[in-house]
Amino acid sequence: MNELRTFSVLVEDVPGVLNRVASLFRRRDFNIVSLNVGRTHEAGVSRMTVVVAADERTGRLIEANLYKLVNVLAVEDITDRATVTRDLALIRVTADAESRAAVREICEMFRAKVVDVAHDSLMIEIAGTTEKIDGLTALLRPFGVREMVQTGAIALPRGAEASSQKKDPGASREAA
């Protein structure tokens, strides 16, 4: 049975690395549920958070295949680790003068904030779990959600220690 598996992948910040990772998933027919890439505290290194629908065996296969890619420095399946995982969403909701107070009150319950005000709408920013974002969206729907965009997940393991990322074995890898 497939579950959502989350991989934290450290890569060199060079052109083409995102394409190589996405191509690996495409060639192997793995469905990417979410893919986010962002810089890290270390210059020249980016972190990819990749969420895929896969069982544990397939997850091990994905991890092994990621290691074969040029520019991949470290891979960790963090599915079974305690993590802090967040998505970001921007939601434009209809809000005239009469409904703004109610919309703002709902936002406060979710620690969301209004980031843009127009004559007849508010743009709301929320960071949190997918469930939190879905909950806010459901409560805003009666007011009229005009548009919405949501990122995929970013995640780091919990605790004081940095991820126990597997270090690059230094072996020469070829592009998969």
C-alpha cells in the first residue's frame, strides 16, 4: 500500500540539478506529490523536499536512485522521523466592508495574516500543515475564495541535531 514518503535531498546549487531529479522520477514512473527546492545555510547547497506516493520498498529504491545522480550530496527518507513540516498558501477571498471583520477573526484563529487589502477582497498568507491550510480554506469558502496558491511541503527533522544526512560517499557517480 502506498503512503506519502518524504525525502530530504541536499544538492549542489547548479543549473540542471532540478531537471535531473525530476527526470529520475519521470523515467521510473514515480508520482511526485510535492517538490520544493530552496537554499540552505551553506553557500552552493540547496535542499529539495520531495514527497512521493510509495511503499517502503519503493522508497528505498528511490533513495538509492537519487544517490546515483550527479550533484546529489545527501539523501534521507524522513518519513518515519519526527519533523517540522510546513506549506505556505496565499488565498484571495471576497471581503467587503461588512465581512472583513469576520474574515480577519477566522484568520486570527489560524495565525494567518492579511498581506494585501483591495476594495472588495483580502489576500491572506498562512504557513502550516496541509490540514491547517485546508481548515482555513474551508472556513473562508462561504465568503468566496477567488483564487489560491499553495506550495508543497518543506521539512526538517525535529531536535537540536541537524539531519543525520548520509554523507556523499565520495564515489564517482554518473548521471542516471
